[in-house]
Amino acid sequence: MEDSQPSPALTSRVEQLDHAVTSMREAPDYTKSAKLRRVLDSLRRVLTQDGGPGAVRERAQVIEAAGVFGGTDWDSPAILVPALAGPSLHSENVDTVVLEAVSELRLVAIAQGDYEHADMTADDARRFLSQVLAINLDLLLAAPSEAERVQQGKSATMTRDVVAYIVDQIGYAAVLDELGDEIWRILRQRPIQVDHVKAMVTRIAIVRSDPDTEHGAAGQGLDRLTTALFGPTEACREDPGTDVYLSRIEAMDVEALESEARGFARAMHDTGLVSAYHAVLVTYLAESNVYLLPEVLGVSEVGRNCMLRYADLVQELIRRAVSPQNAQCLYGLALLLDRGILHQPPVVPSLWRQLALKLAPRVRERLQSAFGPAVEPESFLLGGLLSMLGQPLGVGQGDNPTCQSARALSMWAYNDPDYLLQVVAWAARDDEVTAHFEGQSISSSDLIAGVASGDPIDLDPVSLLVVPHLDRIYAEMIRRCADRPGDPHRWVNPEFHGWWAARGFRINVDVGTGSLDAPDEFIRRFYAAYHPEYNGNQPLIHPQPAGIAFTDSAARYVGWHAITILRVANDPDGVVRVYFFNPNNDSGQDWGDDVVVGTAGNGERPGEGSLPFDQFASRLYIFHADPLEDGSADLVPDADVARVLGYVERSWGVGRMPA
């Protein structure tokens, strides 16, 4: 049951639901179907509200008695199959999603003893729900994928709220093993945003503190996660609180402090998570023993040299950005130092400028609204900037159709950090970003909304601030190319992302009809430009923007999606793979027809996705390459081209192939 008072919006929608259910329950059997539409619409509106799943669970028995499940498999819970719940929750049909969600909430009511069901016992209901949760961990941990955003819209968020409610009600014990494995899979990609992972680890820690909980095979991995957050070292092993921990380290000698520092560094680099206690020690050392800062951050020799050379800057960044509430930016700072980008002449003065920057009033308000009052907006933004500069492949677009803007931020952080710092300064100080398109200035303040329907809120601090500006600028560039033949990205990508986006442009889709245009030639050109056997073994110098035809796990076309090609190399098994950045939060995705993106185990660096060259080529529809370095397209074997075409024909090429 919900502990807090329901919102007025929820109360109003629950009243409408009660009226619709009563009307259906009292209607003769032959007219019930006519009443169903109103009930389903009311259920959907309730489930999209905070507290909605609990309200539906309270009414589950009445909803079922009204005949909502009549004539469907959901009418007989005993015949339901846990493996089929996932496809229903991911369905493009909103009614299917609603019925599945209501059915699961009905099982919660049965499992918790709210009422006895003739077709299912409480134990059977709990067992069923445990299996559903284990199979659908993506709904617990990950933001909606590109496919879900396009196909389900707001239903994708609704299903996650329902699943989160279910797991809160029935507990985590039944899915701990699977949950631990999934958390580690996500963390290996080193995302910037880990609040949802930290929240899940916190819940796991509470569950595992119960001596009656079965820990299973994942016990050791879960221990590493919980201790990384709540007790990485001896002095904070029992999670004493930050004030007690500070008093302890103030009494330590240098040897004990060094041991603490190394313990925190190991935990941070092992998991990618940063403990609040780590922030306490770092801020203490920044004032009392700066010589241990390299140890507590766990930096390499490159990072150590940066710290020694720019000690004043690093200490000021720590003072201004790091706190127990904003501890995660320490990982970004450590990786930033290890990248050595402070040795690039514009970066250090740009960071000093950021430290002195006065935020525009609207910017302060936006950041405070998104992240709360616990930390000053300037500190959140500075911490987010450290994270982005240290983890350029950890940028995510959140639940927003802004892959172009997220890709640009990642590319600048990766390839042109001083430009990123300039864009952030404009957005923070002026609440405006200025760009140029073919010599003409474009100001974000003069533009209407772009691809996103509103300002996004589920992003890291830098993205939250900058993406709305970039989104409007990108949309304006597209508009300025509206009357040109072909795809506008030919002109937009180099202007939007930077000069290093090659001017040579290839596309295999006819923009007017959506049909494939000379796909075999397109494949040969991609091999010639990027495959080491056909491009003179020339490594990729700058990351290149590219477009893929995104497909779901059934290999069905979903939409066009922006990614970045980072490099092409042999994996540990000698297979040539394309390593790329996908701004869609989690690169590990099943694109159907056995095309499953790897994130670890194939030579991937943190944040990279990878596919064998032919599988990647099969989802590609746009790429850039230097027109003067075209490679040897005529040497690409026909068999390789045919294999790629086979993947295309079985996926997004259905109905698009040339005659």
C-alpha cells in the first residue's frame, strides 16, 4: 500500500477508474465489452501517476470481478507463462501493456494475501512474479531503449513503474543472482549516470542484511557492490556515517591514511561506483595531505604527472565539486587525469573559467529543480563536467529522442574537450549556445523546440543544461537543408559535430521513398573505407558520426539512430570488429537475427559497443569517410557483400530491397 498521501491528479483519476469499473461490473454480460474501453483508458491514466500501481493493486479483485480479463488468457492465471509477460509488457499495443500490468498487480494482491483466488495460491503468485522479475531485469535497471521509446511511448515508463512496485512488494531475494549479474554488466560500461544502480545496490544491501535471505551464487559479486558504496575500507566497514568517519581519519597517521586511500581507489576502479566516505577522505586530504591525492584517486603515472603539474587546479576542483552528496564525480576526475587532457593548452584555463563562472538565474533554477537543494548547482555542474571529460563514452540520452545531441557531447569530450568546455560556459553563463552553419551564425535562444518535445530531465548535469540548446540548433540545421536533395546529414554532421567529421558521405537509402539504393555498392564502400584489409590498414584517426537502422530483438525496423564509430580492430579471437559509441544508455542490445551487441569480452573498452564487421555493416545506413582515401572497394569479396545483404534482407531491409 502507498504510505504517502495521493496527489490530487491520482485521486481524480482513481475516482474515474472506480466509476468505470462499477459501470462495467453492473452491466449485463452482453454489454460489458462496450464498457471495456473506458476501463482500460482509466487504468492507463492511473498507472502513469505516482502511486498508480498501488491504487490498481488495491482494486485488483474488483477489476477482475468486473470482467476486464474476460475472453483473454489473463482470465485464468493458472495458465499464464512468466516468459510471455515480457513481450506483453514491451508490446506496441497499449491495451496489451495495461492488461499485463494489471494482471501482475493482481498477482501481487494475491501473493500478499489481499484476497484468495480460486485459480492461484499466494505461493504460486509469488513464484510467478519472481520469475517475471528475473526474466525482465531490463525493466528494473535500464531506461527505455530506442525501440521501446519509438514503439511504446509513455507506456515504456509506465511498465518500469509497475515492475519497480512489484519488486518492492515481493522483495529481491528471488532475483538476487540475476540482479547482481545485470548490475555488473551495466557497470562494466562505466555510465556517468549510476543513481539508479546505487539505488538498486542500496535495496540489495537492505535485503541481504536479513539473515534469512538466500544469497545464491552472486553473493561475492553483490558483496563487492555493497561494500564499494557503504564500507570500502576498515575505518568505514560498518557504515558509521560521514561525521564519525571524518573524526576517525583526523586521528590517523600517514600510514593508516595511505591504507585508506588505496582501499577506496581499488573499490572505485573495480566497480565504477564512488562511496560518500571516499569524498570525505578526498576533501580531507586536499587540505591536509595533498601527497596522498594520487593514491586516493588511484591514478596512473600520467594522472600523477597531471596532478603534480596542476596541483592548484586539482585541489580547487575537489574543493568546489566534491562532497558526500556529489561523490561520483571523483571517478570522472581520476579518469580525466589519466587521459592527460590537462596537458592540452586550452583545457586548464577553461577549467579555471568554469570555476569562476556565474550561472544564469534560469540555469541555477533548472539544475536545482532537477537535482535538489542538497548541493549547489555550480557544484553539480562542475562535477558533471568532470564526469563527462573523464567518461566521454558514458554519456546517455536518457528517455529522450536526442541521440544527435548526446553523441555530440560525447564526441567533444572524447576528441575536443576545450570546445565542450566552451559550449558549457555559454550555456551556463548566457543560457545560450551559438553555432555556425556554412558561415551563418545560429543562436539557440532564437529557435523553437527541436526533436525533443520538452526539456529533458533524466540526464547528467551537463547534458541537462546543454542538450536543449543543441537540440534546437540541430533541428535548425536540418531545416536549413530542407530544400536540398538527399539526406541533410551530409551537410549537418560536419557542421554540428566538428571539422573532423569527414566530408565524404555515403547513404544506402533513397530519402524520398525509404527504399534501399545500391546497397551492394554501399557495403563495398564501407569495407573500403573502414576495414583494415581494404583501406591500407589505416586506423581511424577521429571518431566518425554514423547512422544505423535500429532494429528490435525480432530484427524488425524501429527507426534511424545516431552512433559514433570509434575504431575498427581485431578482437581477442582475431575477428575484425567495429567498436562504437551508442548514446542509448546501454550498448548491450539484441538487434535480432543473432546480431547481439557486445560490451565486454570482445576487446571493448568501457563504454564501447561492438559487433563483427559484417553484422555492423548490415545495420549501417549512413557513414562518413574521406573522399580522397576511398580504399579498394573492388577487392571486397562478393561473398562478404552477400553475407551482409543477407542480414539486411532479414531485418530492416524487408520491403525496401531494390527490384
